Amino acid sequence: MTGEETDGFRGWREATEESLYGPRGFYRRPEGPAGHFRTSVHASPLFAHAVARLLCRVDAALDRPAPLAFVDMAAGRGELVTAVLAALPAEVASRARGYAVERAARPAGLDHRIEWLAEPPQGVTGLLFANEWLDNVPLEVAEVDSDGVARVVLVRRDGTERLGEPVAGAEAEWLRKWWPLSSEGDRVSPEGARAEIGLPRDAAWASAVASLGRGLAVAVDYAHVAAARPPFGTLTGFREGRETMPVPDGSCDITAHVALDACALPGGRVETQRNALRALGVSGARPALALASTDPAAYVRALASAGAAAELTAPGGLGDFGWLLQPVGIPDGPAGDLLVDVPDHEEQ
């Protein structure tokens, strides 16, 4: 193999790390993620209100600690943490403390009460919320060659790929357990079948959960489970609101869906965003038509809210996102209990 054929090729994990988070990386750009794609946070204020409602439920489950932490992982420019703190009832807000965890520099004008960190704070009590974080944790990509062997995919800065060495060690074990790519036994993967090796995401999530002293950790993301892994992977790029080829040169976001079932620790539970938000009071139901006659302005507001809620919970869209709920030292049992409607003053 010539030097030209090997020059500049490296694994997708290393290439993505530099492309997204290096000194000239995509996430260092001044416009921030919101300049290129729209998350649930940007879709509607209803999302932040639902997260604030969840924080109130965590607060009640923990017997109203002081301080009460809200940790916003991959905070972008601090949009979610700012909105969640503003949506809290006064009694909860008086004890709440916000943390924005982000590699980019602190944006100008952010509320001085929000602490800006490169890593999550250790030992805090409250809610750690990771909205579309894990899909940007860099990982290796594997592809099946003509002999049925899963090999590491190598890539150059211009997006050109070739196959490298066979997947081995812990990464091979992860594939066997969570996303088999092989010609062994009864399973035959076709040439070109691909998988994203989620081991770094499992480790990143375990570390984030371990940072909580007590509370609840939630990861919200594009997701798939073992019974329905996509046969050719999900690696893609986004630039200026449009999906594009993933090219690791800093010009676009590089993302891949998350195997949330692999990330889950004992006691964790995966729900769809649709179910989670509905349990937190976000419904796409249209208001009663009679309201249009008695209070037209209220009807218009309710109709707009229903439209926004419908977008957040839509099948085939944001509603299909996965929510991984991981309790830490909460005495009330399964994480799903925190999604059960409670009528007391924690509700907004």
C-alpha cells in the first residue's frame, strides 16, 4: 500500500473529535449549534417548561434539598438552563443552581448565576439533563468487508474512506453484544453493513451519571435499540439546517444515533420523548372549539401551544427521540415514577 493511499487516514473517532471540538472545530463557531440545526429546546418553550416540571418532581423525591442542581450537558449557548431556571416556581427557584457544561467558551450576557464548566460538577443533588449530547460523542465506525469481517472505517479530512484493521478487543466485544456484524452462526451481515461502536458513549454516560450525588440523569437523543439497529449505520452531517455528507473538516456537525439501551445502567429506563413529554403535561390536543367563541385570544394561544406540543411529540420526528432516565439515590423506585402525574404544587 503506497504512502498516498495511507496518508491522512484515521479512525472516525479521532477525526470527529478534531472536527467538532478542535481549536477550529464546528462547535467553536460563534453562531453555536442553533445556527445549524433545531433541537427540541429551540422548537418550543414547552420543552424547557416540561424539563422544569421534571426538576420539580426530582426536588420533591429528594425532599427539597438546598441547593438543588440543574446540570445542562452540552449546553450550547445556555438556552435550556436559562429557560428551565426561569420556569421554576419561586420556592424552587430560590434553591436552584444552574450549571452549563460545554467545551465552547461562555457566551457573553449569560446570567451570572449560571456556572459555566467544561465537565459536570461532582457530587451535586438534582437533575442532570443531556439533550442531544451523546450523539456528538465521537466513536469508531465498523464496516463488513467482502470476507464478512468487521473492520474499522478510516477517513481523511475530505471525507474519503477506506477500511482498516479488523475490529478487536473491547470494541469487538461491544459489537458482539450490542450490534453484531459478522458471518458467524445463523447471522450473516452483507458486505458494506455498518455499525457505530458506542463504547465511548457508554463510558461518557456512566461518568456523567457518577457525577451526581443524588438525583436523576436524563439523556435525550436520536436513538435505536438492539432489536432494530439500522443495517448501514446512521453517521451523517448537518450544516445550516440541512443534512449533508459527514466530512471531518470542521465545516459541519457530525452525528450518529445513540444505542441508548447499551448506555443504560442498572435501574435505567428508556422511554420515547412522546410518552415522556405527555407525562410531563405537554399535549398536542387541540383546544375546545367553544373557546373560540368565548375567548378568541385564549383560543389562538392554546392552538399555537398545541401545534408546538404536536411538533415535540410527533411520531417520525422529535416524538421518537429516546429518553434514558437513570435514577441515583432516589428512594421512590423506578425512574419512570418521576413521569407519573402528581397533583401537588410542583406542577406548573
